[in-house]
Amino acid sequence: MKKLGIGLIATIAVFLVGLLGYLGILLAGNYAIDEKKLVMNSATKLVTPKDELITKLYIENRDPVSIEDIPEHVQEAFIATEDSRFYDHHGLDIKAIGRALYRDILAGEKVEGGSTITQQLAKNVFLTNDKSWLRKTKEAVIAINLERNYSKEKILEMYLNQIYFGHGAYGIQSASKLYFNKKTTELSIEEGALLAGLPKAPSNYSPIDQPEKSKERRDLILSLMEKQDYLTAEKAVRLQGKTVALDIAEVTKDPSFLTYVDMTLDEAKTKYNLSNEEVLRGGYKIVVPMDVTLQKSAYTEFQNKALFPGSDPNMPPEGALTMMDVKSGGVLAVQGGRNYVQKGLNHVNARRQPGSSFKPIAVYGPALDKKEYEPYTLLQDKKEEYNGYSPSNYNGQYSGEMPLYDAVRVSANAPAVWLLNEIGISYAKSYLEKSGISIEDQDLKIALGGIDKGVTPFEMMEAYRPFAYQGERIEPYFIEKLYNHDGELVGEAKPEKESVYKKQTAWYMTRILEGVVKNGTAQSGKVNTALAGKTGTTSFEGVKGGVRDAWFVGYTPEIVGSVWMGYDRTTKDQYLKGGSEYPVQLFKKVVNASEAKTKAFKKPEDVKDMEKPVNLPEIDDLKADIDFLYGLPAVTLKWTASSDDRVEYAIYEVKDGNRKKIDSVTGKGEYTKHSVSFFGSVSYQVVPVNPLTDQEGTPSNETSIRLFDRFMDRNEEEAG
């Protein structure tokens, strides 16, 4: 009786302590639960405008899903595995706790959990993984109050979205995508059972690394579901007979995307005030204009050592590429280096000397915007000094005069500097400002890209866009649309536009820069679409033939971009061994990877086309013969004419070493001179003339004829 009384007193005491403890839990509840911790880290997705996943950005790869999108049989698999009395308790399962306490006492230490799903959620979100009694008390406090504040469905939803499934997948949606490449709504019973078996030990039961153990664990879960009446015995047996069928869709850190991702994060910070951490945690969907084919092609070509000719075999040169959509301004591809490291040096934003690629935006575009200059306007091509500055053509040759078109095509230096001097530095710089480039330089070296601080490949791409599309500059962007974790549109690209050149100027420059690709300095390599652009090379004075920077900036009807190559620091041991032909080849290879929708440039309706350039022929077969018209002697000249019927031919008569123009013809290789002297010798010469510039080409061979002698020869031939 005495023992019974003591037991009764002890029971009452335990009850009172428990009651006081429960009241304490209720009172401490609001303090124990920090609602902000229930906001889970969610992966941000980068997708194409067609909603195709490019990559994920995350601290934890989690894609939260509503309980309504988790099939009931999947929910049952987790309940059967983790907490069979989930819908019967209020956060704590007294039976399970008693069983665990009994086993702990027998073992003399903490060996079994007995935690409910609610307790596991409390531990994972708010607490550490230690197994102390204090931690279990805190866990109980939080669990009871979670049950007070949230429905069972919401607690199960939070739990399934929070737990870790291995291989970087947090939450059931990410796990479903990882292992089965499907949404949770599509999960079968056996697939749900497999996932339910993972949280206990994700690495031990990984279906990727431990397929046999994974199947054993899955089959155990199916048995538990059968014992708890979620499945019939027959159904469980049939499902246990199935193999584990995976369709792995693991999200990898594709190195070809690294530069693009970094620049997207930078734009999220500058335009939308989102820190990198917020993007990685916030579950945003970022629609980017990336052309995946172009981006991957750029990365692949940057690994091609043959396209990067450097003097140091152990340290190849660096490079940068950037391309954007001609019309929208959306950035299609960027590559910040040959071995770009995330958050490392991004050569797309590094300043370098642009060389001759600067001429179109610093000289020729601004000049053509003036009425007095057109594509075939003659420019001075002479070795001249300007206050101590005396630029030279790369080949040391000067023609005296050169059409603007040819000056761009062959990249002659003297005409560019002369023209800048004519239009004025301040005038030219105003166009650079409108094109997005600000420089402090005030000398004529600007014409050849000789600027103190240099320009970036990104700036050059932006500055060429006005040539590619109606003379307008547009602000490039990486983020087309930005959605928050609730699917609400919170940001959208609305790029600003600014008129830089007249439409006529832009079209003229397109035709001129097409000539650079077809017949000028950018002929290297093959391209499958129309292409216009300009090369640029800066020499390294320390080594004969050495190159410091090599460029190509250009555009197709759909893409405008730039490529730079060079060493970060050029020395006598590290310099480029090739010039702009290499960035030209790389640009063309990348462009060819993406099939062009438009193969040719389309002239705007309200501009006039540029006359095609005239190529003057070399005439070396001029012949003269005698003829009689109406009984009078005449001389007929014949030569092989150009297929271009616009070419004019100046006819010269040569006497005593003096040449006199007597007439001209257009588009044909024949001329007849009447009223000639029957006696004496006469010589003739034909000189082709470009009608667009009035420039004469190379004189033909000189042919002579003595009319009397030729007349006698013909009579003898006829008599014979």
C-alpha cells in the first residue's frame, strides 16, 4: 500500500509538472517560432523566353510546391515512413516518445528519436542536429506551437519542401526533377516510396550511387504503406517487383554559362536592387535573352587554341566575346575569358586599345552624317604631319587620293586622320558620346583608336548597333523579365533608345562594312549569312610583327557583337603572333552555329542604296586596225572590257611622247576614230575610269598604227 501511495503521488506530480510544462510551452510558443525562418531558400531559375530552363542559381536547390500538387499516395508514403499517427497527434506522439524513452533508458544514452513530422520540421528549420534533452525540449515547444498556428496540410507541405533528398536536391519538387525528370504531380506510387526513403540517409540510399540499397529501402516503404492500409497486399507485391527506373536530370554548373550568369547577377543588383544572396535564395524566375546555341558555341571556340596565336605556349592569350540581338538589345552571348572563373576578371568589361575598329564610330560614321561626304567621296591619302603627329599607312604606300569606301575597306590610316582633322575632334566626340563611349582624349590619334583609357568589348558592341539598325543606339540588357517566387512580374526590360546617325548614314556604313568582309581586311574565314564589320589591330613595339590587341566588331542582320584577343599584360615574352584575322574567324564560327533567319541586309524603304563599288580592269590587249567609212580612213580600237558596264574608258592619242584625251566610251571595249591622217604613225592608249569617283585606273598597253602601211598590207592580202 505504501508503494502504491508513493506511485500515486509520483503520478500526480508528473501530471502537474507536465501540465505546468505544457502551459509553459503555450506561453513560450510565440517567442519560440521565428516566422522568417519558415521562409525557405528557393532556387532561382534562368530560363529562355520560351520558358526553357538554362540553369539554376541557388544556395539550396529547392523549388517549393503546393501540397495540392503532391499526389495523395506520395503524401501517404512519407506519413507511413516518418509519422504514422501524423493526423492524430498535436505535434508530439506520446506513444512514440514513450517507446523511444524506454529504449534510451535501456541503452543508457540517447539512441532513438520518436520525432513526429512536425518535430522534424521544427528541428530542421529552427534547431541544430544535436541529441541533447534541451534541444528535444525546444523541439517539443516549437512543434506544439506549429500545430497551433498551421494546419496539418500546411505542416506537411512545409516539411516536404524543406527536407534534403541528396545530390544537392532540397524539397520534393527538386528531388522529383533530379531523379525522375518529372513534376511531383506525375510521381507514381513506387517513385513516391523511393523518395520517402531518402531523407533518413540520402547518401546511403541514393538510387544513383546505391541502387540496390535504394530498392530495398523503397520496398520497405511499400510494405509500411501496406501495413497501414494505404496499399493492398497484392498492389504492394506488384510494385516491389518493379526495378528502380531513373531519368537523371541533375542541374550542373555548365562552365559555358558562367560569364552570362555573373553579368545577369550584376544587372539584378544595379537595375533591380537584388543582392546576389537574395537572387540565390529568393526563388525568382529570370527570363534572359540568351541564345543557348551561340553561348555554348562561344565557349567551345574559346577552347580552340588554334584561334589564339600567342608567343608563350604555356600561357595562351586571353579573349572576350559579346553579342546582342540587333533589334531588341537583349544580350545573346558573352564570354569573359578563355578559362573564365566565376566572379573573376571579366574581359568583356576590360578596357583595351581598339585600333582601326574605332574608325567607323570615331571618323567615318560622323563624317557621312554630314551632307558633304558620301561613300565615294575622295579623301586625301598622303604622308602628312599634324603638329608633330604623322600617321603612316601600314604598307607604307599612298595613292594621293582614296575614296572613303576604299579607305575603310583596306583600313588606310592617312585618310582616316585627314578626315578627322577635316570634320573636327569635338564633332566626332559628340557622336562617340551618343554611341555610349566617353573619352577624354583631344588629339587626332583618336582616328586610329589611340585613346588613353581604351574601350571595352561591351561598349564597342553597343556603339556599332546604330549602324546595324536605323542609326539608333539601344541599351543592352540581360534580364528580359523578372518574376518573384509567387510568379508576379516585378521587373521588365524597357531599353532606352537614342538616335545617333541618320538612317541613310547607317545604311551607307552597313554597305561599306560589308565591303570590309567581302573584299577587305575581314575576309578570313567563312560565314553563312551577310556580315558587316571592321577589324582592329594594335602593334606591340617591343617585337617586330608582334601584336598587342586584335579585334573584330561587326553585325549580321540579326546579331551585333565584338571579339577581342590579347594578353592581359603584353611583354617581349607574351604577345599575339597574329592579327585581326583570328577574331574575325572566331566571330564567324560562333555566328555560323546559330542558323540565321535573315541571310541578307534589308534596305530601309526611305533611304537610297549605295552604288556598288566599281573595280577597274587591267587592259593589256589593246589593238588598233584600219577601216574605211564612206570611203574615208578610220582607226578602230578594240580591248577586253570589264563585265561592269558602268566603267568608262578614256581614249588617248599619243604623239611625240605627249598624251591627249580625244574621247571616252562607257561599258564597251571598242572605239572608232574618224578623220585621221592617212600618212604618218599614230599611237593610242585606253585608261579605265571609275564613274563614281572620276579616278583613272592603270593605262592600257600602247598600240601604234601607220595608216598608209596598213592600207597597203590589206590591199596585198586582198589581191593575194
